[in-house]
Amino acid sequence: MENSPQIPSFKAIIQHIESFPLPKTEESILLRILVQTMVIVGIIATDVAARSEFPMSVWAIPLSILGGFISWRRRKLRNISLKFGLAIAMIITLVFFLGNLVENIFDNRLVLAEFLVQLQVLHSFDLPRRKDLGYSMIIGVILIGVAATLSQTLAFAPWLLLFLLIAIPTMVLDYRSRMGLKTWETEYKQIQREKNVQKKQLRWQNSPLSPKKLFSFVLIILLLGLSLFAIMPRYPGYKLQSFPVRAPEGLQQNFTPGEKDRGIVNPGYNRDGTVNDNLMGEGNGQGSGSDNSYYGFNTIINQNLHGANILQKKIVLRIRSQAPGFWRVLAFDHYTGQGWEISRENQTIDIKRNPWNYQFNLDVPFLKSDTRKIIQTYTVVSDLPNIIPVLKYPQYIYFPTEQLALDAEGSLRSPAGLIEGLTYTTVSRVPYRSQTDLKQAGNSYPELITKYHLTIPDKIKATLKQKAEELLAKSPNKLESNYEKALYLAQAIKQNYEIKTDFPLLNNNDDLTLAFLENGGGYPDHFATVYTMMLRSIDIPSRLVVGFGTGQFNPFTGYYVVHNTDAHALSEVYFPDYGWHYFDPLPSHEIIPPSFEDDNTFGVLGQLWKWVASWLPSPITAFITALFTKIFNTITNLFASSWLGKLWQFLTGSFVGILMGFLGLIILAFLSWLGLNFAQKLLYRLKLAKLNPLEKLYREMLDLLAEKNYPKNSAQTPLEYAHSLREFLSIEQLEIIILITNSYVQWRYGNIPANLDYLQSQFNLLNRSFTSKNISLISN
């Protein structure tokens, strides 16, 4: 019976491991400290960007510093037990990471960052080699990149600058270590021992770590980076479908059982639109308003408020979207005489999400017009009522509750208020606004539209219709379609009425629209009310909508910053087969709110131009603006109509297109590399062809030897280089090299001619000797 193989004992395994040679350790203390600092800055930047309640810095930084100290003290030991323990700890960390990844599958950036930090802390306990420090440097770079994706403000910028200041000397020391040069500590001691003051200063100034050189590097990188950042296109949204969702602790998941409706909870106002006395003090809804809550976020709104609902400005939302837009919150169909209400509040329905993820599916109406898919991610900065801002026609919403509610006007509601820290994502199908199509929409309205969106009190209908027709009659062109009438009427209201800060308080029997006409204007939201009722008086279906304006786009972060003061009302007008479209009659606003047709790709460059234009005379500014607008529009139109424009739309319009784009870039880069190499070789051959035949032969020999990993140092003379190859080449090869070298030197410095045919034959033998082992070299 054959003997079975014996399993080695644990002691034998340890002895076998200990027989391995020790790795070469990194002896530069400064390099270790800088690498550790890079990682620390990356950890802090991630905490700042994520605004974590329990920052990783509290435990990760002390432990990583402790690990770096232990790693330095034990760098020359094998640390077998330590490595074994770290391996087990990393496996446990991986298990916890996978669990957290499943729980946060829709926004795993912070989970990945935490996992990376945990691995780095464990890794810091065993960093003997320069290569191990290199892994830590890569982790630091990844962390600063994750922080950049998480950051919604410019609070991340100082940490990025600090990271750059640390990274430059770190890379210098890392390069010196890779080249096998002496450590910085050794070089610094030699500089300090130098007795000649001038020579000492010169050596310090020439050092790669001199403050002057480091400052120059940082300045050049900053200027170059900011210049590229200013001219590069800035896309405000996602090119890949990544749907972040985050639920703050304590977020209510379901509606309260037994409730008959899914009403709106606005802390500043009661359900009937009056001011909440308990929160706001004195006032019954007439003559006062909340300074924290926008009155329009309610099922019933009272526009008979003295003071126009002046809010204390604060940020409420940060939105990352593929396009700007009006962040719609609520729509109202019934005019009460002094405000609005949702007449079909009892028809609000509950919708449930997919049990396996956060996705709610919503019905999108059929429209004849083309639509564009717009992805938006909303982060709540300040608490809001339980109504959900979205772009119009949401198809999917990824929201961290188990239920949502949808009312009859297409507005979404959460089981509880939107609390600070909440993040959700919406995918909307936003229709193109084609004026040609909308002019041809006709007047064939569905029964449901005419029943709820053409109602108007009898006592005001005749007056509003007469006033609307008077305004329309001023048009220089004949207005045939409802779209043309709606557009012109909005412009006429903007031009003929003013924003009034002293609008009188109405009595119970007064009508808001009539008071507006009598006073020549009113509060900002009154314009949308009057416009909506004028449209209804001439049989154009419309409704009042409230929400947030686009806000201010920050090109440095890619987010739209929305304040509570951006909340306002405008009108939605219905066109058969083409759905609802926004019109804004407020004098200070554009009639058509921003949408995906409005390009903000070059936002930084635009802001820079605005700053420069503020210093220039108006005629020069107008001329430059008109010139560049004409050039830009011409180029854009030519590009859009060409095959390049269609190709670009395909490559950026879908996931498959993006993958094909990346593949095409890789192929293009490879072909460019091949072309560059070919061009370099061709130019070099042309350069050699212009040289003396003997010098050309000598350079070809140097190229051959460099190709075989025997390059010539620029500090070596030709003969020194030839004799330095003795320990690497055979005698026959060395004789040919010395022969060609001597001939070259004699020609170069003594003008002595040589037998070129013989030297060329010897060079051919030398060339073949590197590819064939059977050729013997014989010099006659």
C-alpha cells in the first residue's frame, strides 16, 4: 500500500514562511507621515461631504496613527501573527460590508467609503514596504474622490486643496524611493552638515522638496486645473442611472391607519388655509402669514394674506438633475374667490412600492409629443410638509417609505413630513414643448378636464372674459390657437399689471381677481390666480400649481440650490393630446419656466463672463455677447444637424451608447498611441538620414543596446559606456561595440575616415547576436 502524503504541521508551515527572505523596507519616516496624512485628510473630507452623524474620523484617525506607529516599529519583523489577525479582521469587515451594501443598494457610496476606511485602518498596522505605502496613497485618492461625489457644498474645497498640498511632496518622495535614491532624511542631514553657506543654500534650493519648488508646483496645478474646470462642460445630472435614496432615522413608513384622507401637514397653516395660531401666535389667516412656511403647500390656500407671506430665506433643497425645471409640488382645480382648494381631495389614493427595492411605479399619460427622461435626486436640507417636489410626469420615484399617496391632480404625498437628511430620486418623462404642435392641439377636451378645470364663478366670468378679450385684441397678429392666446395673455398681464406690496385686505364677500384688476396688480401669487381664471373665462382649461423655482445652479458641485423663497405659484394650461404645460405671468419671471431645452453646460465659463462683463462698458458687453451668441448658435445648429450631433446623442443618450462610447475611446486611444509611435519613429529616421553615415551607424548601435536594456547614461563618454558593458555582454559582442565606438570617436574628434562597409557588416552581426544563440561572432 502506498504511503499517503503527509500534511505539514503548523510549526512546519511557520518555519517555511520564516525561511523566506525579508522584504526591503521603506526607511523614510517623512514619506510614511505624509502618506498617513493623505489618508487622514481623505477620511475627514469624506465625513465633511457626507455630514455624518457619527463621523469616521473619531475612531479611524487615532487607530490609523497607532497602526502607523506599530508598523514603523515592527517593519523589519515578519509579523506572522499580526498578519494572520489582520486577515481575519478583514474577512469580518467584508461580511459587515456586504450586509450594509444590501441595505443601501441604491446609494452605496458612503458604504464603500466606510469599508475602504476600515480596510485602511487594518492595513496601517502592517506597512513595511514602499509598495504597501502606495496602496495607502491609492486609498487616500479614492476617499477624496468619494468625498467629491458626496459633497453638495463647497465645504469640501479646502480639504481638496490641503490634499493637493500634501500629495505633491508625497509623490516626490515616492518617486525617489522607486528610483532607489537616498531617503530625504539622509539628504537633509548632508545639507545640514555642509559648511559652505552658499553651497548649502544652493543644494537646498535645488532640492525637490524646497518650499519654493513645491509652491510653484501647487500654483501651476491650481491655475491649470481651474482653467480646465472653467472651460470644460458641466453636466448637472447623471449620465448613468444611479438612484440615491436615504431615509433619516425616525421617518414614518406608512400612513396612519383609519385616516379618511391623505391630507397635507404644513406646520405654519391649518387644513383650511388659515395660520396655525399655536405655532404662529396671533392671527386668523387674514392679516398675517408664516415666516417659515409657504402658504401654498396645503389642500386649501387662502390668498387673502396681508404681507404676501414674506419668508425668512433658508436653503430647503439641493437637487441634482439632468435638466433644470419647475419643481412641482401641488396643483389646485377649484377657485374659492380668495384662494384655491383641491376639490377631489377624497379621491387621493395610496400606492405601494416594490417590496424588493424603493421603486414606486406611476402611470404616465399618453402624449403625442416626444418626451425626455430626466433623472432628479432631491436632498432635503430643511424640514418641509409631506408633499413631494418632482418634475412633471414622474414615471418612477425611489422613496424610502413603504407607502405614498397620489391625489387627483397628480401630486405626491409622503406619510410624514420631509425631514432634514431625506434623499429620494425621481425619473420623469418631461415632454418637449413644441410650439408648432401646441398650436395645432385644437379644442377637443376630455370630459374630466372640462368638468374640473373650466369652472369659474358666475359673478366674475363676464368681467374677466371682457378684460381678457381686451388684452388679446391688442395683439398685432391674429391669435387663432389656444396656445397663442395663452402665451400672449401671459405677456399682456406681465406688461399691464404690477406687483403691489400694499394690496388691501379683502372682506369675506370680495373677490380676489376683481380686486386685482381694480388695483392694477397684487401680490406675486395673485398673478397666476388672475391669469388662470382669465383663461377659464375664454374656455381654455387651466389650473394653479405651486412649487419651487429652479434655484441657483452651482457648477462647482453640480447641484441646484433651492431656497424657501423660491416657492411660488404659476399656471398649468391643458392642450389636448399634449398634456399640461406651464405659463408664468409674473413680471419678474420668464413666461416659460426653465426646462431641459435650457442648456447650462458651460456654467462656470458663463459666471466668469458675467464677472468680466460687469467691468466693461455696456456697448462692448452687448457687442461681445451678440457675437459669441451668434457663433455659438451657428456651431450648435451645424453640430446638431450633422452626423456628429446624432452620434453624440446616441453615445450620451443610453447606457448602451455610453458603453460603446467608452469602447470607442479605448480603440481611438490605442490607434492614437500606435500612430504617435509610428510618427516618432518616422521623424527619428528622417533625422538619422541627415547625419553623417558613421554617426548614423553609432546612433543605431546605441538604439539597439537601449532596446536590449543597456541604455547609455548621458554623463558617460562613448568609451566609458562601451567599457561599462563588459559584465553584461560576450567578448565578441563587446569587441564589435568597441570597434564601432573607436571609429566614431576618431571621426568625431580626429576627422579620421573609417571603412563604413566593414563597420556596417559588423553591426549586422551584433544585431543578429541578440536574436540567435548559434551565430558565432568572428572579427577578421
